[in-house]
Amino acid sequence: MNHYIYLAIAIVAEVIATSALKASDGFEKTIPTILVVAGYGIAFYCLAVVLKTIPVGIAYAIWSGLGIVLVTLVGLFYFGQKLDLAAVLGLLLIIAGVAVINIFSNSVSH
């Protein structure tokens, strides 16, 4: 399987797990707690597979950068959290950074 598919699965699983962590209410709710454990397990397994082909710094930059943006969107739309202009600009810079890595870096194996 393509390493970018594993990376995408790792990112989505981490976003689900982190969102469930918020919903678990300190691990007091069973279903979200199960999602936390399963999501992080899947995320770290897939990230480990990705690290066979993509350098750790690059993989982690993409994983964490996109994870931050997606978790922020979950917070915005699902948990009703608000974003100010500085937060939006910061998120745009993260997205730009991930794009620069993927488009211009020779460190990423294509």
C-alpha cells in the first residue's frame, strides 16, 4: 500500500482519537474512551509503517500539521470552539508549511 495512504489513515485515526479524548470527559465515557485507544493504536501503527519510507521529521511534520488543522476544524464545528484571526492565520501557515514540504522538498520519497 502506498505510504501516503498509510499516512492519511494515521492522520484520520489520530484526529478521531483526539476528538474522542475531548468527548471522553476524562475517560468517564466508555465509547469515546474505546475510540481513543483504538484510534491512537491505529494511528501509531500506520505511522510506524510510513516511517519505513518517509524520513521521521518529514512524516511527523505532515502528520502533526494536518492533524492540528483537522482537530481544530472538529473543535470548531463539533465542539463549538471559536477561532480568532491569529488562530486562522496560524492554521494557514501550517497548511502552507505542509504544502511546501510536499511540493518542494526532495526529502519526501515520491
